[in-house]
Amino acid sequence: MPIFNYIAKDLTGSYHKGEIETTDDRQAATLLRRKKLIVISLKVKNTNKDNFVEKFFSKVAYSDVVVFTRQLATMVEAGLVLSEALDILQEQQSDKNFQKIIGEISNDVKGGMDFATSLEKYPEVFPKLYSKLVRAGQASGKLDTVLLQLADNLEKDREFRSKIRGAMIYPIVVLLMMAGVMLIMIFFVMPKLMNLYTDSGLDLPLPTKILLAFTNFMLTYWWIILLILVVGILTFRRYIKSPSGKYQYDTVVLKLPVVGRIVTLVTLTNFTRTFGLLASSGIPILESIKIVGEIVGNSVFQSGLETAYKGVERGLTLSSQILAMPVFPRIVGQMIKTGEETGKIDEIMIRLANYFETESDNQLKNVTTLIEPIILVILGVGVAFLVISIILPIYQLTTNIQ
């Protein structure tokens, strides 16, 4: 029998979420009514395969969420009722999947569910940070202000991601092209030349012997190499998914000469910007630490924030906890201490976010500038090796013929 996910409301107005297994949706609704629950949402639970396919083919673009948030904030600020604003945005949305999600959220709001609870039904589109800020905006009566702040934060995050992707595109494309050329040479060009060189009986130069030996090895044992790569990748992925493996991997990454510095700056940018946004929306500091700890990505920083959470819970200051952790630069703890003393921790965090974003942007530019000549040198050496290995025997062969 199918399993249904439901969201319902009891006679006191409290919301209930859960699963129920029955023959169809009508029977599920009947069983819930017998429990004195008013059904708000009832959906068939997808299998893992269905979930994977659905997520792969119907993922909502991050840019669409950014535009939606900005437009919704503008409409709410102009005085439109939330459900009307959602209906307008649904009609304007070109992405069919996102259009359907907005329509379902609008129906939930019209049915009496609060906006934040409806957003929580779609964590793959609206992350926990999003719904928490919306809930804070609803509680304070400043939903339009919170949505505007959230839109600004999402746009800055999108620009930051674009900078990181842009810095990595060039070296990745060049390396992929180099790998492609090498594979074409090994599997299509060199096998034909091997017969020519073998039949000629020439004393081949060392570069040609090396290339022929490598080609022969790849042609003979390519399946073993492929198997080792696949098993190695799967084993590595499984290892870093475990808590201990993820922590050890993140620790090693942070200690790498150039990459570690970039990862640290990117993580600190996300941490400070998100914390500043949460603090400015009136979310309590403990809950802010918990939310930020879930989204920073790096398990070393997550562990540090978990320790900070426990310390603040015992009555200690956040700045003292941050200053005691080597993973956080001292400037972070000192600036947080200033924010605690002045009562402007949200402004301090936003300033820190801008500082770390500028630093990470400069670091990425420096790395890109350094990588380009290194890649060109490697590419030149590789091309020269291939040319020498192939042309020298042909030159010797034509000389002997003459």
C-alpha cells in the first residue's frame, strides 16, 4: 500500500506532520478525520528512485529563488496580501516545477497555514535559513523587511558563488582538454604508429620508447585502471560521508597551502553573513549559532560552532568561545566581542562578511593569475613531448629511406 505524507491541524490550531499507510488518498483523509485532524496537505511519499529522478530533472534554479524573494518582498512592502502576491508570482514563473511549488504554497496560506510552515515543506528549494528568517519576520510583523534583507543576502551569495565558479572554469577546461588529447593519442593515434615503428626496425629515441611503453600499458590494462579509479572514487566518497572521515578530510583541506586559505575565507564569509542576517532579524543567538553551524559546510568549523553553542548555553559569551578556537582568526572573536559590548553584533558581522568576501575574491584572483602560466607551461611541455616522440622516429625513417 502507498504511504502518504500529511500535514494537518487539530481543533486547537496546532499543526501535525506525519505519514500514514493506506489504500488511497481518500482513505487516508478519512482516517485522519477520525483522529479529529483537519487535512491541509496530503501527498504520496516517493520512493528513493523517484526522489532521485525528481530532484535531478526538476531542481529549481538558485537564481529563480533569488528573483522570487526580491519580487515577493517588493509586493509585500507595497501592501499586497501575501496570497495575492504568491498568485501573481506563480503566473509570472517560467519554471513549471517552481510554478507548481509556489501554487501549493499559496494554497497552504489560503488554507490557514502560516507562510514559514509551508516553506518548510520544500527544503530542497527553501533551506532552513530561509524558513527561519520568514518565521522571525512574521513574528515581528516585519516580513517585508526580512524578505528584502534575505533577497540582498541571496544576491550577494549568488555573486560570490559566481566568482568562485568563474575562477575555476579556466583551469578545469584546460585540464579536461589536455586529458582528452592524451586519450585520443593513446587509443587512436599511437596504435597505428606502433606498427610503423615496429616494422621499421629503428632504434627509437627515449621519448618515443616512453610514450610507446605507456600506450601499450594503457591499451593492455585500461580496464584495471578504470576499475581502480571507480573503486577508489566510491570508497573515497563513502569515507568522507562518515562523520570521522568528513572531519579528517576537512582538516587536511584547511591545511593545504593555497586551497586551505581559500576554503577558510569562503567559510568565514558564509558564517559571518548568515549570522549577521539572523541577528538583524531578531533570532536568538543560540538558535543563530545552531542554524549557522548546519550550513557552513566544513565539519571543522561545525565542530567549533557546536562547542560555542554549548558554551553560550552555559552563559559564556560567543566571543570568548570563538577566541579560544584556533580555526577562527582572532579578528572574528575580537569583532564579535566589540559587537557584544556595543549591542551591534549584526552590523559587525555584516562588515566582517564584506571583509572576508573581498579577501577571498583577491585570493581567487591571485590563484587564477598564478595558475594560468603554470598550466600553459605544463601544456607546452606536454605538447613538446608528444611532438618529439612522434616526429623524431618519422624523421629518422625518412632519412634512412633517402
